Amino acid sequence: MIKKCLFPAAGYGTRFLPATKAIPKEMLPILNKPLLQYGVEEAIEAGLNTMAVVTGRGKRAIEDHFDTSYELEQQVKGTSKERYLEEIRKIIANCTFSYTRQIEMKGLGHAILTGETLIGEEPFAVILADDLCNNEDVGVLAQMVKLYEKYKCSIVAVEEVPYKDTNKYGVVAIEEQPALKYGFQEDDNAFKVTDMVEKPSPQDAPSNLAIIGRYILTPDIFDILRDTKPGKGGEIQITDALLQQAKQGKVIAYKFQGKRFDCGSVDGFVAATNYFYDKNHS
């Protein structure tokens, strides 16, 4: 039912300056693969084949990566190095990529609204590439797609974080029990969202359940975003728009299975690199 995945990729990546002065942060590699490719592969595993990318100035490397490089192909053809292109060739052959630009950086909510022209009137997934997720059995987005097929409402992936870090995330309040009246099952790890706050201080946080960079959104989110006033930091926050859906009982918080690395930070980037190196050499 869900075929499209939106990748907001217009940010400046200031935490990785000066590396990101000329290189999109989404193209920073974990081992020999850029972050955005990990996200695309996760979407493919979940059954999605239409990738919509919201870019900005200086992001041409993203489009070039998901395109054929005839000179490179010719150079490695018939050599032992040709195998390094097998994964990206499969992605290019089996997916459709479309792009639009976010002219002003006005928050994640604005970035998602900018992608409306690529999505249309259908439910869709959102992946933030600098949140790198891994699960050995079923990927995080595939888990969420399966949940959407049950409940047909917006879903946010959440994980517990230290309270001292709540000011870095959107944070949710949930009904602690799945509650039979919503049809949730205990093993779904799905909870009705009752409140959402963008980057609250520890003393104001409604919980320590932080939203990470995986969403499934219903198309009415676009109309809500159009009417959403700038919030924290003067930006249009997706949490403010989702709160409107939550007030109607239409948002689920999902405690996903797997590991998540904040590759927008140097510490998380190094941790992900070490994890995938050990995984590939074990």
C-alpha cells in the first residue's frame, strides 16, 4: 500500500563542517556506502520503490550517485572492481528517483511539505538518512509498514533516551497500555500518542520517548502543515502537525526493534562505522 519514501536532504550538516561545506551530509560514507544509500536500501526492503528526495543548493552529488556514470562504468567494466557497483546498479534499475528543492531551510515540517508535489494524495514513509538504523531480521521501516497495514494511521518510531537529551528530539507522551479499544496488541509495541513536544527541557519532557528519523504519514498531513505556524526555533515542526492528528487519536508511537545511530553527530557516526566494520568482518 505504501510505495513512496520521502528523504528530506536539504540541511547544511553544520555539525560536520568543514567536511559538509561541499559534500552533502547524506553522502558521508559509513565504510564504502553513503548514508542515503543505507536509507534507500531500507525503503526497498520495506517494499517501497519510489524515492522522493527534497534537496537544496550544493546537493547535486545525491542525484549523481543514483544515476549511471558512463565513464566510470566503462573504466571498471570487466575488471575485479566492477563488483563494487553491483548494489547501486540494482537500486538504479529497480527504483524511481524524483527530486525537488527546498529553497529556504524552515524546519522538517516545511521540508516534508515541500515534498508534497512528489508524493501526492497517498500515505508515505519518511526517512532521515542521518538516523542510520539496522536490524538483522526485519528493517525498521519494514516493521512500520506492517504496522500501518493494520492500523492505517500515522506512525512515529520512538526509542528511550536519557532525560538529559530530550532537548534534542521531539518527545511523545503515550497511553502506557495498548488499550483494547484501539485494537492494539501487546506484541505490536504500538501505543496511542496523547501529546508531542518539540525539544523539551528535561524537566518539561512528557516522557523520555524520543522520535527518531522514521515516520509513516497519511496524506492529510500536508493540509495540516500548510496551516501550522512556525514553532520552536521559528521553524515549521512536524511534531506540531502530528499533534493535530494525535488529538484525533490518529498517531501511533512504535518502539522499534533494532539499533539506531545518530550519524548527524561525530560520536554516532564513529559508532556506526565501528559497528558496520565489525559486522562485515565477523
